[in-house]
Amino acid sequence: MTDQERSELKNKIEEAIAKTEVELEKLEEIAKPIAPENSIGRVSRMDAINNKSVAEASLRTAKRKIGNLKHALTKINDPDFGNCARCKNKIPIARLMYMPQSPYCVHCADRR
């Protein structure tokens, strides 16, 4: 990986962290508990509870993504950054730009 690619990837990771943190704030708001005294009707309440469950799943995914992105950011200057954690082959820069938090190449990620 060249220094320019590493710099571009670092910027991409920082942008992804910022974007995901904004998304995380929105999801935390949506995933707040629904007050039982809220008179929205039985069907609407069931729909709100279902939407809350979906938001909670998205919230967990966003938190995991931020954690993985921050971990990738701390490892970006390591000499073995960009190598697959399983097969040790180089991960193509296009994959790293698309999914910088993934420690696996496409082939190994597919086998997981």
C-alpha cells in the first residue's frame, strides 16, 4: 500500500466514523422506549414497537461498525495493515476503500 493510498484510506475511515456517529445519534433517538401512557392506539403502538426493534438492531450494527472503524484507524500505520487476517494475502485497495473496517479479503470474508 502506498503512502497516498494509506492517506486516502485514513480520510475515508475518518469520514465513515463521522457519518456513522451522526447515524448513531438518530438511531438512539428512534430506539428510545415507548411510554405506555402514550395514547397512540393498539395497532400504532405495535407498529412503533416493531420499528423500535428494527432501530435497535441497526443501532447495534452501527456501534459495531464504529468500533471496527476506530480499530482500523489505530492499525492503519502498521506494516501488515491491508493484509487479510485469515490468509495473509493483500486485500485489494478497492475493498479497503469500500469496507475499511473489514480485516478479511473477499474470499475469506465469504467463507466466514
